[in-house]
Amino acid sequence: MSRLILALDVLEREKAMEIAKKTAPYLYAIKVGWPLVMNAGMDIVREILQFSRVICDFKVADIPNTTRLIVRSAKKYGASGIIVHSFVGRDSVRAAVEEAGDMNVFVVTEMSHPGALDFMQENAKKMVKIALEEGARGIIAPATRPERLREIRKIAGDLLILSPGVGAQGGKARAAIDAGADYIIVGRSIYNASEPEVAARELASIVADGY
Amino acid sequence: MSRLILALDVLEREKAMEIAKKTAPYLYAIKVGWPLVMNAGMDIVREILQFSRVICDFKVADIPNTTRLIVRSAKKYGASGIIVHSFVGRDSVRAAVEEAGDMNVFVVTEMSHPGALDFMQENAKKMVKIALEEGARGIIAPATRPERLREIRKIAGDLLILSPGVGAQGGKARAAIDAGADYIIVGRSIYNASEPEVAARELASIVADGY
């Protein structure tokens, strides 16, 4: 099983489908976000499913009622996972997990960009605790800060750790795995490569068990 | 000018359009969120524009690059405003404001649900400061807690305050205005009413200047 997740942050349906098809053999899942959905519609989720699992990176950050509606819709379109924020509170995470059923919920605890230091980092451990206690399947923690990843791994129990920020944002793939990530999330280094499938295969190999 | 914003949290395009048409004369704007967009596509924004201004309540909570893409798309579809989170950091708010140009950016400082007490409330004043310093047009602060609204008003300078939580969530329309809100945001009490236009007219009158 690959430990590589592709952040498919392109805007055009055709380009998305082409990259999905080429890279899917080397991926655990494809992560789809709002910009692509705004442009191509939610049907893109269903279309990508023919090649790969889809994780909806919707960073849901709303009241419980709205959270439920977003999760329900993602599930209806066949997503295998959805990413939600815990900063908006335990009740919203609980609503997401309840609504998700057998779809996986991943809770953001800390992000890969500089602004994550403003509010998120100091609260990351409390957010990990909420993810554990509310029955999320995993958390999002940054490959750009392996020392943080290591600390979060220690308290994350059985939660899967998905780690963004590898490549264009500066994180190193193998270092993230060695620091405790279960999966790395890579975007630009794959979809902007002249041969995305080659880039995906190489990254998948670097993060494979026994590398 | 009405001080009433309709949170159009229905899922079906036809119902959304019918309610938009009936209530628009009594509204400042219609707020559209992800559940409707997931179901009806971004075209719903353009369609509602024939009746009313549209504020995209996308509670954007992402890295600066993704934030830019979401803001750009909302603008392309003609939204007059977009709602973003500041807990993801100052850099993401800055990216939103830069990308928005003459579209208004509203920054969430505190929300109307119980979970907002977990992390957001203690940081709300810092988030108001970021909204001010980064040139946002306004902030979101809860009608369910008028005492908080009053405190936030004191430090919010020229920022507009949009205040959700009126009606089904327990907030009182006039109390929110008296506590410093410029606009109240109402959903279920209008779109679930047997005559949404009557509910909208009454609420608009309650929050009008000189009531």
C-alpha cells in the first residue's frame, strides 16, 4: 500500500482526470479541494473514484449543522475521507464523525504554512486530543516541521497522521515518515512535473516501508 | 438599506431561487454556503445575483495559496463578499484581502455555536486585530452572545459586524443590532417560514434604523 497522497490542486477537470489516471497506481489516495470542486463541480469526486480513493480536503470549519451537510454530501459522492478543522470546536468534530459513518474523518491539528504559528500550533495538542476522543480516523500535521510531527505522534495513539507540505513548501518526504507520518501529501512536485507519474512513483518509493 | 442577511442554507436549486426571489426586497444580501454549492454548483451564485448581492460563506480556512484560489473563484462568479477564517493565520487573511480586490472580505472572529468556546472565544480579540490590520471589510461575531458582541464592537473600529445566530440558534435580532452588529444573519427563521417574504420583512423592520 502506497503511503503517498496526491493533493490534486489543479483547476481544470481534464487536467485533473489526466493526472489522476497517470499517478493513481502509485498513490494511496487523491486529495481534492474546493478550488477544483468550484470549477468542475462535485462530480469530479465521483469521476476520480474510477482511479483512486478520494479524500475531500474541505477543511470544514463551521457550526455542527452545516458541518453535517457538507460531510453528508461528500459521502454521497463517494469520498472515502474528509478533512475537518477542530479549531471551531469539539461539537463540530463530533457532528462530522457521526455523519461520516464509515467514511474517514481527518482532523487538522497544525498546518504547514507560516500562519499556522499564529493560533494553531499552541493549540495543536488539544486538537489531537479532541480527534482521539471524538473517534476521528486521523489527523493532519505538517511535514514542514518534523520536530512537531514527532511530538504529535507521541500523543496521537492509533490516529493516522497525514502530513502535507512536502516538496514546494519545503518538507522532506522520508523525514516526515521517519518522524511519524503514515502518509505524506504532495501536490505541486507531482502535478507540475513534466511526467507526474514518474514523480509520483519516485516519491512513493522514497516513503515505502523498508526504503 | 436593509440590515438583514439571509443565510440561504437550503440544498435544492429551485427552492433556493424561489426563496431568494421572494425575500430579496427585504435583504442587504444573501449568504450562500458550501452545502448549496455542492448540490447546485457555483452557478447558483451567478443566478442569485439577479435578485441580490451574494456573500459566499465559505469559511475559508486554508494555506494562503489555496485561499487565493477560492477567493478568485468566488469573485469570478460575482460574489460581493466572502467569509474567511483568521485562526489559520494572518498570512491567509492577507492572501484573501489581496486576492479579493474590491470584493469584501469578512473575517470570522467568534461563532454562534457552543464549540466556539473551545478555542475561538479566547482568541477572538486577536482575530479582530488581524482583520483590522489586514484590511478586511468586516468581521463575523455571534448574536447568540450579545455581551461578546459589545466587547468586540469596542475594538472593531470601522469594521462592519455581521452577526449570525439569530432565530433558531437563540439570538435576538434587535439585541444584536443594539450590541453593535451592522447586519444580522438569519437562516431557518426565514427559509423555513411558511411565508419567507413575510418573515424577512418583519425581521428587516425590527433591525431597521429608528425601530
